[in-house]
Amino acid sequence: MNVKSIVKEAFRRAGVDIRGIKHTEQGILSALLARSRPGLVVDVGANSGQYVRRLRSCGYRGRVVSFEPLAQAHTQLTANALGDPNWLVAPRVALGRERCHQLINVAANSVSSSFLPMRSVHAEAAPHAAYCGREDVQVERLDSVLPEVCPGKEELLLKIDTQGYEVEVLHGATGILPRVAALQLELSLIPVYEGAPTLTAVASLVEDLGFELFHLLPGLVDDQRGRLLQADGFFVRREHGT
């Protein structure tokens, strides 16, 4: 089956399969970690460290490096990482295709902040996520900064949650992609940010990069219309997927 067929089948069966205990994010992450066995988890779009807490809750005690561009979130992230010797917080930078300065839109809920304008479908589904300001941030390529903050050649689990900017981060990570054993990406069934690619477009790109779909987890839902807007996609490098 190709990526589009897998995606359609996965969501057709969502009411049966994806809601079981084994199909929570914790359950999927546990299975993904057991299969890919990364030496380092790269947490892009860390906010205040929610993802690392989920990693720790499913038993992962290995090394993590977190990247977060927002000033307030980065301060909280740094505080939350204290006391965990295997959790490194990188200097405050955003990640993208090329090195530059750029304005990022800051959302009231922080986690929905994005370089991209928010579409009305997102604002209507999550009014608490409306933009309330902007910050000027330094943008770097992941394949430039990762060797500086975490030298090594171990295999990676790369998680990217950058609100429609995931493909830009991937384009800035080409130098380390051969080390990536597994990927976790936020995906949009329909774009909730202007200019963001759809789930099928991202999944096709990731497939071309040598990965295959491992699992899907529903995310943002428009409760008024009953429509799923976003999901997390879990991918494994093809040789790990059989």
C-alpha cells in the first residue's frame, strides 16, 4: 500500500483501532522506542518540555536535546530540565531551511505559536490559541547546530512539532537524516496555518526520504464540526519497518 492508501485506511478505522490503550501516544512511543532504539532523541518545538515528560513516563531514560525558540517557553523549559542529567536544552533558536532572523507569531496558549499565519479553521476550533504577539528569533539549520550541542554519531529519534513548519525543519536537517531511525511529525489533514503542507504531502516527502508510516495519532479536533484537523505521524526508516 502507498502512503495515501495507508493514511485513508488508518483514519477509516480510527474509531476501532486508534483509541485503544496501546494506541495512546505513550503506547505508540514505547513501541517506536523499542523498535528504533535511538541513542539520542531530538525534540524540536519543545515548548516547556511536555514531550520529554511523556518520554520519561513511558520508560525512556536516554539522552534528549530540546530546541525551543520562544523566550518565555525556553526559560521554563530550562528550569524543567534541571535535575535530569540526560536532558540538554539547546540555546534558544528556531530551526528551519536556512540561517536567518525571522519573526515568529506567539500564540496565547504558547504551543500553537508559528512562523505561519493562522487560518480561521484553527482559530475557530481553538480560540484560546489566537496570536497575541511576535518575537524576533534566530533561525538555524538542525544539521549545523546539532553537532555543536550534541557531538556524536548515534542513531536518532527526531520529533518535530513546529506548527506547519515541519518540512522546513526537515530541509534544514539533510546532513543528519542518515542517522535518523524514527520520526514523529505533526501533520495537518487540512492546513491550519497558511502555506502549511497537508498530511499526504508531508507523508509522501518522508517516504521519499526513506521512511515509512508506523502509526497515526489524532490531535486537534474541531469539536463543533466533528472534524479531525491534525494528527501526529510516526515513521520508521524503511529497514526498521519490517
